[in-house]
Amino acid sequence: MQLGIVLSTAVNAILPILLLILLGFWLRKTGFLTGEFAKIANKFVFRVGLSCSLFLNVYNIPDLSAIPWNFVAYVVAVILLLFVAGLFIAVASTKLAQRRGAILHAIFRSNFAIIGLPLAAALGGDAASSVASVVSAFAMPLYNVLGVFALTVFEHDSNSGKASPKRIIMSIVKNPMIIGAFLGLVCLLLREGQGIAFGRTVFSIKEHLPFVYKTVEHLKTVTSPLALIVLGAQFEFSAVKGMFKEITIGSALRIVFAPLLGVGGAILLSRYTSLLNCGVNEYPTLIALFGSPAAVSTAVMAAEMGSDEQLATQIVVWTSIGSVITIFLTACVLMSAGLLAV
């Protein structure tokens, strides 16, 4: 793979995201979209669209026996490590509780669903795409559980001044995306159980209720572009000045520290231990998972859960711009080391 192709891949993966955000910004400035529409659309994305996406991500795991468990365990461990590190960094970086949740959420959660999956396919082909798809079924539900916790733990309770453990647990249990992932897991286990019991799949939603599957699939398809347009409609350049430090910290940790930890850790473990054995099919997934910009759902969830929506929006936009460079540089380093297919 030539350097020009790597750069083109990064640009082509991220530029459509930026153009949809820009479209939303322009439509709001010209008065075509209103603030009320943005709020309603944001609720739709949060409560319906993203839950459908999570359901399909989990349900569409092709075969549980083909899951690379050591690689999945590594990915989960790094996400948890980023979350814990981000928790301390968020507290240290600002005194405003609402901003802490937005910073923490951005640090550990990437835009893997929209940018990461096609990026992994572009960097490593079909084999890498298969690995990325399997990993997404574990990473996405974990992202959402931690995301709800991140935004709830810093939410001030009107009486006690902080969120109670009961409130945090209930927020996780009642979160639409968590419900979507859970239902996807239930359906997946029922499908796999039929294979064990009968030697074949007797009933599946995709094959026997295609109209239901297609409806959920359509809702998933419309979610990402709508979320990006709404994100642009809520973006304000004037807000940068008042939260420059938080934007810089959140953005740098998302597109510099996260890929350094996620990709660098895999290189060290693969080279010096027997715990991990990453190759040209795994590194594209690691670049996509840890190097992608902050997830659009970061801003969507912030708006719905009382966090700093504008800070979350700013971090999504600026990490999307900056990640073009960081993804390109990361891919170049791995190519020179022979860890990516050339």
C-alpha cells in the first residue's frame, strides 16, 4: 500500500463526515433548520437510531466460535484503561462537572461505527474487515455502558449534588442503546442455541422476518447521516474561546494518546510476549478503533443526559479534522515496520 493510498483512505473516510457536519451548520445558519428540529432529531437518534445500530452490530456476529478471544480481551482492556485514565484526567482538567463527562466520554470512545469499520477495510481488506466487525460487537456495547456511566457520574443530583449509585445503575439499564445491545445479544444466543440443539438455524429474524430486519436496518442507515447533520446544526465557532483548554485536552487524548496506547501496546505484547499475536489483519482494526475521532454519539448522548453538549460537539469536529493527520502518520509508521500490508 503506497503512502498516497493511505492518505487518500484517511481523507475519504473522514471528509464525508466533515461535509455532513458542514451541511448541518450551513442549514442552521440559513434558517432552514431550527434549534427545535435539532433537539427532536437528536432524541430520535439517541432513542431509536443508535439502539437499532447496536442491535444489528451484536446480532450480526456470524459465528461465536470464530471470535479471536485474546484479541477481543486486549481491546476491552485498553478501552477500560482509557476510561480509568480519562476519569482522572477529566477531573483534573476542569472544575465544571458537566464538562468532565464530555471530556471523559471523548477520551475512551471513538467513531468506530461510522469511520473505523470502513477504515479498517480500506487498510487491510476483507480479512481485516471481518476482524473489525467481530470486535465492534464487543466494543460498541462496552462503549455505551461506559458512556452512560461517564455522563451520569458527573451529573449533579438536585438534592445531594452528585449522582447516586442507584441512579447510575438505572441510567445504564434504561439507556436505549444498552437495551438495543442486550436484545441483539439475546437474539444472537437464541440463534446460536438452535445450531447446537438442532444442528441448524430453525428460526432467525433476518431469514424468517425479513420485513422486521429490513426496518431495523433502514433505521440504522439513516441514523449516522442525520446525527452528523444535527451535530453541525448545533456547532458554534464562538464557543471555542470559552472552552479551548478542554477541547485541546479531549482532542489530544482522543487522537494521539489513545492510538499510542492501543496500537503501541499491541506491538509490545506481540513482540515480547505470547499473550497477543497481532498481524496485518489485526493492526488495521486497532488503528481504526483507537485512532478514529470522537464518536458522534458522544454529542448525542451529552445532549440527552445533561452533559456539556457544545464541548462534546467541538471535540467531535476538531478530532475529525485532526485525525486525518494522525491516522496517516500511524499507518505510515506501521507500514515501515512491516505491520501493515504494503
